Amino acid sequence: MKIAVITGASSGMGKEFVLQIGREEQFDEIWAIARSRERLEALKAECTIPIRPVSLDLTAPDAMEIYAAMLREHQPEVSLLVNASGFGKFAPIEEVGAQESANMIDLNCRALTVLTELTLPYMKKGSRIAQIASVAAYQPVPYIATYAATKAFVLSYTRSLGVEMEQRGIRVMAVCPYWTDSSFFDRAQPKEKRYITNFTVMLDPADVVKQAIRDLYHTKKPVSIFHWKVKLQVLGVKLLPHTWVMKIFLRQQGIK
């Protein structure tokens, strides 16, 4: 059985991968992983590929063993893995709180890493992995500190993994979107108290994923970045001292 495994599949970029991936490759089944069973069930009516809803909180203590048991039971060929689960909090460190920061690290870093490495034994030559990082991975970001740090981990881990997997013929790519219009912001900062208000560009997740799928299947890029303004931003933060970059960001947001 040839499958795709997509986390964060109930909304945003994860959902777009579920809906768009059939244009490039056919699967016997998509294992769509997210917490909301209801949203996953609704995906069945929107997707031409059979969906196996996997309602799972990837930060739960037994989540990875449940996933590993599914792999052992079904012995699938995982032709595509997309790790799109993740969340961020936009606020001063003391407002985010230690527990929420730990939860971010747990989902954005630990869960992504463990799920990837549990899946690799079920992947063959020609399989592909897409890991959702962020443009924030390229710079330290005050008031988004922990989230940006987790995405720096994802970018570094993914690029290194890509080199290791070359000998197995497995393609690995990071996706680094900029501000993207999705339910991500509902959790990132409450409407009544927003620290981040200036968005240079707000992207459609469908466009970001369309570019990511094209890059994953038709290029050898280690990182997929959509939109010329975003590419310019990445170039700028590579060239400028990070102290300047952080000051510019704070000025853009009106934070003293």
C-alpha cells in the first residue's frame, strides 16, 4: 500500500497538501493526522484520494507509539511525508509562559523529529519529505522568540537530513513560508492583545503549497520559498547583522 502521511492536515498548509498532492502523485491512501476528527472526516468529501483520518495529538505521551503501531500493522510504503503540524505564540516571553514554550518545542521540534525517524524505515528510493519551517528560521525574532527558534531547528535538521538521505534516493525539503493567512493566527495571538500587527505580505496557503509541491517534485532545492518579497527578506537577514534585523522588526511593529 502506497501512502502519504500528512500532519496538521485539518487546516492551513497541511490541508492544502492533502487537497493538492494528487496533481503530482497518486496514492492508495492519505493518512491525514490532526487533533480534530470532525475536520479530518470532512476532508473525505474534498479529496479525490482515499483519506484515513488519524485523530492524534502529537504531543500526547502515547502519540508516537500509536503512530509506530499503525506503521507496523499496515506495513505501508510511505511515498510522501509532510510535517505541517505546529503552532506559535506572539507575545513577550513572560506572557507566553514556560509551559506554552515547552509545548511549542514539543510539537514543532520533538514530534516532527520522532515522526520523521519512525517513518524513514518505510520509505524507499524516490520517496519525499517536506518539513514546514518558516522564514522566521533565518533570524531571531523578539516577541516570537521560541517559535522562531523552533523553526530554526526544523530548517537545520531538514537540510542535514536531506544530505544524509541522498544516498538512499529520498528527497528532503524544507518549506519556509512568510505570514500566511490561516487559523494559525487564532492561537498565535488573541484579538484583544496583539503585539505583531504589521505584516509585509500575507500569503494564501494554497499558493505556498502549490509552489512547495512544484519544488519538491521538479527541482532539487533544499528549501522552498514562495514570493519575491519573501526571498528578498531572506537575503536581507543573511546580509545584515542580526542586531539590526531585530531592531528593524521592532520598529516595523511599533514596539519600543
